Amino acid sequence: MKRRKNEEMKLSDLLKSFVDENKLDKGLNQVKIQDVWNDQMGPAIKKYTTGIKLKNDVLYVQLSSSVLREELSYGKEKIIRIMNEEMGKKVITKLVLR
């Protein structure tokens, strides 16, 4: 993140270099994935979601309804695709519903 005196940097570039240098990507993805899940899945599914965890490119979602878990299991690939699109990069390779 070295800068010359006359060199100007965009704030977004500065923040990106800060995140990269301090290896904060995983933590930021963990926080963002929860927001994306709640936004994309809607309030009905959010109500039954008790836990969301991203670990090693696997998204673990804990649900309090076994019926909902079964329904969502049929669309795992679509959910992964939607979540990755909203994240702006391929963050999830597998979805585990618990």
C-alpha cells in the first residue's frame, strides 16, 4: 500500500489493497453471505434460518424446519448460483442444509 506523494488512489482501490494486505477477505465474506442469504431467500425462509456459516467454500445453513430443508435441497445448485452472483465472485462451491 505504498503511495507516492503525488499519486492519487481511489477509495475503493485503497480499501481493496487494505483488505488484501490484512487478509480480511474470509471474514468479510462470512458477514456478507449472511446478508445476501437473507436478501435473496426472503423473509419466510429467513424466519426458519437459525445459523449460516461459510467455511472452506462450503455454505452451512441451519434450518429449524425439516420440510423447508427438504424443499430447498431440490434447488441447491440454483441457490449456489444465485448466491455467487450476488457476492460478485465464486465463494460457494457446496451447500449443506442442516
